[in-house]
Amino acid sequence: MSAPTLTPDPTADDVRARPRGRAPQWWTILWRNKKARFGIVLLAFFVAVAALAPLIAPYDPRYTGFDHGLPASSAHWFGTTGQGEDVFSQAVWGARTSLTIGLLAGLAATAIALLVGMTAGYLGGLTDEVLMFLTNLALVIPALPLMMTLTSYGNGGSLMVIVVIAVTGWAGAARLKRAQIITLRNREYIEAARLAGDRTMRIVFREIAPNMTSLIVFGFIGAVGGAVAAEAGLSFLGIGNLDSVSWGKMLNMASSDGALLSGGYLRLIVPGLLLSGLITALTFINFGVDALSNPHLRES
């Protein structure tokens, strides 16, 4: 899926002209897009599960007092792990871990990409060359070995996982934002802001950034999905935050316990399906964000 093209955001007059009680135009466009609507509903389900985890989960996800490797039953919907933990409770609490790390790491990666890409694109010259050299360097360094090294060095805490994912996931979005700001920096309203004496950062983030809202949201949602997958991958490899309950850790434990050989298929299928569902929801929402900036993709 290609990145969205730019179109002017609704003006203040458009917002004031909207009748009270009517949904904003951007929400109407998103909701009318069938793919985006599916993604929104699916994401709302995961958010509700994460928010209500203490009420939904019947047991403490770390409690190991049950019999080991039990099959699915009314007491344990998805069975128990090789250590005697309830799989359903772990799946519920894992939603909170994935969403929290995905959201925070996505925000951090988007912030870095905005600062680097927009500054390089607007200032140009030596600043652009230096920042793009760092961006290209970040792109060519293999991400997985770097993530493994940094996470292991930081003892695998949640904060360190978030920092590592953000540091290794900003470069591609920064190049995209740089390319877009180059097309906007010579517009008439930007020249007017310069003549009025506005500072560079004010022009970049108060004049140009609002006209890139769709692109920024598109990149943020993509960064969240990438962060969710990265956290799961690190936990599966056994170098994430092993003190937390996550879907990646569930996969790691199922693999270590030989779930396939012992018939505990749900221990592998459940976290895998949940991860796929969450990333699919974010991907489908981005189809709607693409429609915000490209009228040809909108559904009547």
C-alpha cells in the first residue's frame, strides 16, 4: 500500500460550518470505507480487552498452580501452559502489553521521524546532508541484530524495548516526510510566514505540519503495527521483557514446552491469531487514512 498523497486539511470555516451533532468529515470518510470500518471495530475490540483485562481474565496470568498442559475446558478455555498457567488469562493480559508498547514506541518513532525529516526537508543544505546521512545509516544497519544487542544490554525492560523499537524504526518515515516537506516549503503561505518573521520551528510545525496530517497519521499507525510485531519478535526470541505477559512470550513458552509435540496447539494458535488480528486492524485503518488524502479511494 502506497503512502497517502497530500490534500489541504479542512479549514476553520469548514469546521464552523458543520452542523452541531454531525460527525467530523474525516470520521465520516473513515467510517464509510469498509476496510477502515472493519479495522476500527477490530481495534476497538482489542482496546476493550486490554482496558478490561482485570475483569475479563479469570486468573492471574502468572499463577502456576494449575495442572500442566491441560486441554481446553470450561475451567480453562484455551488450556494451560507447560508451567501450569491459564492460557486464556495470558492472552487477555497480553493485549494490554502489546497495545501499550506499540502505542508508546509508535509515538516515539513518529516523533523522531517528524523532527529529523521535516527539519532536513525545510532547512536543506548541510543540515539536510547530515540528517539524511544519519537516516541512510539507520536504514542500512540490520535492525534485528541491533535490536537484540540493545535490548540485551538494557536487561530487556519494557522501557528499553520501547526505546530500542523507536530508535530502529524511524528512518523510513523520516525520508518520506522529508520528501513531502520539500514540495511544501516554497508555497506562498510559507513565504508569508517567513516575511512575518516566524521562527523556523514554528513554520515547520505550525504551518507545514497541519497540511501533512494524513501522512503523519498514516506513518504513526504503521509505526504502531511495526512496534507490536517487533515486541512480539523480541519476546519470542527470549530477549524482550520476560517479566511481562505478552503474546510473544506465550509463543516463546509454547515453543520451549514443545506444544506441537504434546498436542497443545492452542498455545501457539491463540497468540499467533491475536497478533495477526491486531496488525490486520491497524493495516485496514490505514486504508481509510489513505482515502482521507486521496478522494479517488473514497466510498460514497
